[in-house]
Amino acid sequence: MLFRIAADAVLVLHLGFIVFALFGAVLAVRWRWLPLVHLPAAAWGFFIEISGRVCPLTDLENDFRLRAGQAGYRADFIEHYLLGVIYPSGLTREVQYSLAGVVLVVNAAIYTWLLWRGAFVARHRRSG
């Protein structure tokens, strides 16, 4: 029972990490120090997708599931939990490249907006 709870906790943590890697830049509006944490997380997510590797959290969750007497899974987190909903045909290298591109584009857009916003606010403070 304890290993099943641990596996579910890793699953929730993994999903949270993915959401943070994708959209964490939005939180930088509130906390200016957050890019110091978010940019490495986004880079890791990009690296995992572009390299085709499996995130260590997937292995950890599988280990806990096997210890709990449940079946683990062979694919990575995205393929096992999300890809079947988003891309029913399965995970291919092209899909992984697309996912890496989404991480890159979303974060670049948010950080560009934050930098533009900061420059805009600074200009108005000087002129006002």
C-alpha cells in the first residue's frame, strides 16, 4: 500500500513538473526569482523530449508500482498517460520533437512578453 501511494505521489509530482516546465514562466510575473528555477526545468523537459530519453521520474514511479505488485509501463510518462489522449497513434520521434518545440515556443513567448513588459514599465517610470 505504501509503494502504491509513493507511485501515485511520483505521478502527481511528474505531472506538476511537466506543467511547471511548460507554463512556469507565467509565475515569473509574480516572483522575479522564479526563472532561476524554471529555466533549468524547461531546459530539462526540452532535453528529455529532444533526446528521446525517459525521465528518471518515470523509472521511479515504475519501481514503486512493481514493488506494490502493480504492473509498471514501458513507455515514458507522456506516452503512457497523455499521448493516448492527445496522439492516439503513439509516441514517435516526430511527436517528441513537436513536444520539445511546444516547450520552447511557449516559454520563449512568455519570457519575451515579460521582458517587453518590464522594458515598457521601466520606460513609463522614467518618463512619468
